[in-house]
Amino acid sequence: MITIISGTNRPGSNTLKVSKYYQKVLLEKGLETQLFSLEQLPDNLIASDLYGKRSPAFEPIQEMMTKTSKFLFVIPEYNGSFPGVLKTFIDACQFPDSFYDKKAALVGLSSGKYGNIRGIDHFGGVCSYLHLNVLPLRIHISIVKTELNELDELFKEDTLKFTNQQMDKFIAF
């Protein structure tokens, strides 16, 4: 099973738009995926699903993570790094069942000009700790609002070139 994780719980985010774009193009390339947005996390995650606790609301999420063999994380820049809710989600997932010795690709995006380079680097450190093997080609989408057209799809030539290259490598990974 392949899961795309939209790495924020912010409603109406560009992160979710980019995640849906990746899902669409990967399907066109013959790879079926499922999409999990952190908007779908239980509202009381911090109280109900950390430190060995497991709520009924998180059980199907945990099952999805356990069954996933490859992850594609789409991660926005929050305060020079990645969203705290993404780290809390990782912390709520069972270790090692969720991520250990599995594969991942990373896509960073930001409203600024660096495409979440630091956040993707920080998240790469978390992946290393989890023994989550990361595809070397990491994508950084800068000024994301100018990268999406009226259909919420990426359209700029360079961005299409590199995202397609990453998707092809992810399929083969």
C-alpha cells in the first residue's frame, strides 16, 4: 500500500492541493495511492493517542500506517521547519510497525522562496531515526501559490520536470 500524507491539518491548504495533484499524476503513471490528510486526525490526538494510548478514532489510521509500504510526505514550511502536528502524528504512530524499514519520498513547499529546505532536512533526521528510507530526490516547491493553476495543479515547466522525475523514481524505489 502507498500512502500520500498531506503534512498539515490546516483546512484548505496548498499542501492538500499538491498532495491531490501527486495522487492524480501517480495514478496516471499506473500507481494507485491513498491520501491521508492530517485534517483527518482525531481532535483530541494529544490527549488520546500519545504515550501508548490508542483511541478508537486512531485505530484505522494506525492500521493504514502499518499496512503502508511507501509514503510520500508533502510538507509545508511552518516557522522554518515542518508542522508540529506532523511530528505529533509520527509520535502517535506505533514504533517500529509504522515506518521502520519502509520507504518515503519528501516534497517541501512554502509561501517563501526556499520551498521548505530546512523543514525537509529536519524531517529527514526524523526519518533516519525511524529507519525510514528516503528517496534521495527531494522536491522543494517555492512560492507555492504561484505554482498552482485554476485547477489546483502544478503547471510550471521546471516544477513539472522535477516532480515527474521524482514520481518516476518513487515508483521504481
